[in-house]
Amino acid sequence: MIKIALTNLRRYNEGDLVFEWVDLPCEDFDEVFDRIGRDEYFISDYECEIPHVEIHEYENLDELNELAETLSILSSHELKTIEAIMEVDGSDIEEAIDTVREGRCFFYETDNFEDFIDLCIDDGFFGEITNEVKEFLDYDKLTNYFKNNGYSLTSVGIINTDF
């Protein structure tokens, strides 16, 4: 989920790039420091499967490890919900995790409003609607209704955090 390039700062300043890619959560950073040196360090690069996550050069390793541990126990649906929250309102990862844990959002894994509306119909959002009645629904108006009531289409699904 999160990988960081942990780099020896002293050696870097001397022109020697000594680093190691570390998968988080990491059980023992001491082993990494045994290999790269116990001088000061910085994070020279990172990879995260969730877009919009920013990791800075001097992030606290314990906090990053805790974040990675939290992400590792979340479901795929929860991870996509976090991604959608960050995309829509610019929340940082911790705020997005809190929003999901506190149940302050609705997220639907679909890539368009028409399929979303069909899901709502199937789930009884509008009450009982038969297939005969369904063909008369105005999907454009329903899409506008949802958009005007806080639902947003993201790259991973439709989310509403305005309730």
C-alpha cells in the first residue's frame, strides 16, 4: 500500500546515494538502518496506491507506519471511499479515514449516474418501482437531483459527504 525510499542524509550530502525501499508497515526499522547507516535519514521517494496522498521528506516514521497499518486492515470498498473523499473535497488521508470510520458518507462503486440510479431503484430508494414504470423515469432529471444534493462522480465511484 505504501512504500518509502529511506535514504541516508549524511551520505547523500557527500554525493553517495544510499537508500532502501521499505514496505510499510515495517516490523523493524533498525534492520533497515543497519543496512543504510544510522545517520540522519530522509524519505527521498515514495509510492502509495491511494492517489492524493503526500509523504514529505521528514515524515515521522512511526506515524507513517501507523497509517500503513490502518490502511492494511481496511476493505477495498473503504479504500475506494477514502480515495473518493480525497478527490472530491481535498481532505488529507487522516480526515478521509475519520469520515469513513464515522460513517459520514455514502459511496457507490459505479462510474456513471445512470447505473447509480439503477442501484438506487434496486435498493428501494424511491420505493417500489416496477420495470414498466422504470422506463418512464427521466434519468437526466434524477442525475441533476443527485448532483444538486451533494453527490459527486469521482474516478472510483459516486460519493456524498453532505448529510
